[in-house]
Amino acid sequence: MKKKIDNRGFTLIELMVVIVILGILAGLIVPRIMSRPEEARQAKARIQIESLETALKLYKLDNGSYPSTEQGLQALVEPPAVGTLPIKWREGGYLEKGKVPKDPWDNEYVYLCPGTYDDYDIISYGADGEPDGEEKNRDITSWD
């Protein structure tokens, strides 16, 4: 009995076509992906600001007011020693990890109370760390 030879498979031309198509797709997709890290940092800053806002609301529920600008966000992790002292500061603080996070660009968040736009303002100045930037340097704020 003769064995039947199976000639199914990919030719060199078919493989080259697939490689060219993958190269074209990579050329279109990679530039879009490369701009995403900055968008991810901005989204992370918004999420962190929302988390800080939640902690500030809990602080106010316990103590009747928000921490002053002088007390800062540090009042969420340790009892303030200046200004109006809290009435019922929660043991363990108001932030889960026991420290105030830095923004995604490794800068401190700016906290103002009373704020210009609300009872308090929280600001990250973006990648450049300076007020009023655009695109990747855009400020991320609690009132936007």
C-alpha cells in the first residue's frame, strides 16, 4: 500500500504576506500604545484624588470640619498637632496604607482648605509639576 504524502502547509510567500501584515499592524498600533502611559497616569491621579476626597469626607464626619491647609492631607494619617485639633480622630487614620500618596509623577498633591472652587481643593500639577500645563502637563483637580 502506498503512503499518501500530505503537502498541506504554508509556502514561503504566504508566510511573508503574514509577516508584512503584522508589520503594518504593529506600525499603526505601537504609536497609539506609546501615548497611553501618560493617559494612565492622569487616570491614576483622578482615582487618587477621589480616594483622598472620600477620606476627607470621613474625617469631616468624625471631626466636624476638614483639615486646614496648614494641617494638610497628612491629617488623614496622623492626628494634627497644629490648628483646630480634631475631636474624634480615627485610630489608624483615614487612608488604608497609612500614608498620603504622591501623584503619579512623584509630586505631593496640593491641598487647600478652604478651597477656591469648593470646601477644599486637591491639585496635581501633572508631569511638569507646575500650574496650568497642557496635554501631559495638564493639572488634575478635585473640581473637574
